[in-house]
Amino acid sequence: MTRSDKNTTDTELETLFAAARSAPPPVPDALMSQILADAQRMQPIQPATGGFVSWLRALGGGPGVGGLVFATCVGFWIGVAPPANLPDLAGQLLNLQSSTDIDDSDLTGFGWDIEEG
Amino acid sequence: MNMHAGNTEPDTEAELLARYAAGDPAAARLLAAQVTPRMFAHALRVLGDQAEAEDVTQDAMMRLWSIAPEWRTGEAKVSTWLYRVVANLCIDRLRKRGGVPLEDIAEPADPAPSAVQGMQQATRLDALQAALNSLPDRQRQAVVLRHIDGLGNPQIAEVLEIGVEAVESLTARGKRALKTALEGRKDALGFEDDTI
């Protein structure tokens, strides 16, 4: 056998490359898990986890919703038991207060429309 | 378009990266599944060490997640950028090894014996890895990128940040050095059994 017979040819080298291409090393499960854990930890924006969370965020989060609840309760209480110096709006709405008569005789009296022409 | 079987369309990778930056939890899983095997395989072939290849791959992927919000689609391909990061991390590791004898570097584990068609293919993979380990760092990277990862010379030039002519020179010298390293092992590798 000559020396050239013992040397690797281009074709044989390509056979080795093809063997490497056809059998890529499998990625260890632990490595892939770690990569995905890194990705989750480093993700810049966390998506909303549900409709309620999105609704809460649109209202300004916890402080915003707290303010809304407080204002609603105060308004309801004022409506039910108004302070003494405020008009009784609930009574007016329920027609419990007598109406005030307005004297408009001057506006409808004879001669007013004549003077206006 | 690169015809390597494991490659994906660069635009798809950029789109997945943009979706990841926008908060899509599924995008990271899809993108990692597409690029991680290629980066890990490259690191393993260049470093010849399983644990170091895993470290480099994880480090490179962390850098990808980190840069995702600032990524500008169209300026670079995600896989090319990742190959460059992996290549630089590998060079750092190889330089830190310094005078560590090649024989002290652990051989990588044989990938899935059932998938490599028996002992002969495992022997060939081991012989190729041993020969790759004997090459100078840059020649090894260029040969792996060209002949195993299947990249074109212009893309390799981007990865290694050198000219295309320098890539051609590196791969040519690398192949010659591989042949020298494999000298005398022809019989053991069983080439006469092949029908090519």
C-alpha cells in the first residue's frame, strides 16, 4: 500500500463531515429548560393573565379601583341621608316636596304683547 | 437561502424575537427550539467539551434575550448574530485553556448511538472530533462553520468578522490540516466499505 492510499482524500473527508451533519448532538433537556427559564425571567413585558387583570389595569390598578368604590359609597350615602344644609334631592325625585307657584301674570297680561309690537 | 437542514428563515427568527420582546410567552420556546441545537452543536464541535459547550450556549442565548427589546429587524440575521456570539465565547474559552494538552480535553459524548448507524459512524465522529481539536482555533471555527454547520463563506465572514478571502484561506488550510491529522487512520475509518 502506497502512502497516498493511506491518506484521507477530499471525498473521504466529506464523508466525515456528512456523518457529523447527519448526527448533530442532542441538546440536553436540562440545558433547554434552563434557556427557557432564562427567557421567561428576562422577558421585558409580561402579558396580562386574564380579562379581569386587564380591566383592573385599565382602571388604574388597585388605587384607582379603591377610589372609585369610595366615591360610589359616599355618593350613595349622601343620597340616602343628606346633611341638613343640602336640599333633599331624593325627596324631590320622589315628588315629596310641593312645587312652587310662579306668578307670571306680568308676562301674560294684556298689553305686553302690544307694547312689544 | 442556506440549505442546511437545521436552518430556519432568518425573517422567522427575527419575527419570533420581536414577538418575544412584545411579551409573547410562546415565542421564546419556538425560537429556542430553532436556534439552540445549531449553537450547541457548533460550540461542541469547536470546544470538544460538553460542559463548556452547554455554558457557552446558555450564555449566548441569555445575550439574545437581553438584546431582544433593542433588536432592529433587517440589520442582522438572528442566527448570524448568535453564531458570532458563540464563536467569540468559544475563542475566549480556547484562549483561557492556554497550554492545556489536547489529549486532556474530554471527548464529546457520542450523540445517540442508535441514530449514528452503529459503531463505524461513532468511530468516524470521534476521529473527526479528535482531528478538529488539533487545528488552530480560527481554522477549526471556519471548518466547522463551513463544512458541518453548512454556512456560506459570506456568512462565515460576518460571523468571524474577517474577509471572505480570509475565510477561504482558513477553510482550505483547515482541510489540509485535517487530512494530515487523519493520516494513517483510513483503514480504521472503513472508507472502503462506502459506496460513494
